[in-house]
Amino acid sequence: MPASAALNYRNSHGELVDIPSVAATRLKNEFGAVLEQAQRGGAVAITRHDTPKAVLVSYEEFQALIRNSTPSLNDLATEYDTLLARMQTPAARKGMADAFNAAPAVLGRAAVKSARKHR
């Protein structure tokens, strides 16, 4: 199958893989064969005039990608609890109190210093 456009993606196993491409006309004429290819390889790019227009993904790969990319409510709750606990430490409380009680000039210098670090 000629690949007119180099496409790749990170599959459900975390591997960076090339996606084979097929012209829309071939898809129309040989849907069964292209569907089998997507089922074997995970995905097939559909092109029109050598430009990718869609991707046919196997149901198994789709389910794995959705499961891997969508955090569960428990995962989010754990992340929230961890962040909240870090904000409740004595050092964090002192930092917030210092920030709220700081003079505008002190806040300005701190902002400039921080901005320079992130350039």
C-alpha cells in the first residue's frame, strides 16, 4: 500500500507507529480488505488527492486509546487530594501569607524575576 503522506501516532501501547494510507477510491472499492488491514495494524489513514482526510481505527485500538486518554474519577480525585495536601503544608501556608501581605513593589520584583527564569 503506497504511503503518500507520512503519518504516525502513539498507539495504545505507547509506541510511535507509522499509519499506512489508502486512497478513498480504494476504500470504496475494497472496504473489506482495508477494514481487515485496520484491524490487524490498528489504523489506516484515508486520503483524497494524497491528503489525509480521515483515519479508520480498529475498535480494539479505539477502546484502548479512549481508556488510556481519559482519566477515571478516582484518578482525578487522587490527583486533587495530592495537590490539596501540598497546599496545606506549613511552608505553603507561609508562602501564601507572605504573598498576600507583600507590598506591590515586592510582588513586581518577584514577577519580573520569575518571568526571566522562564524565558
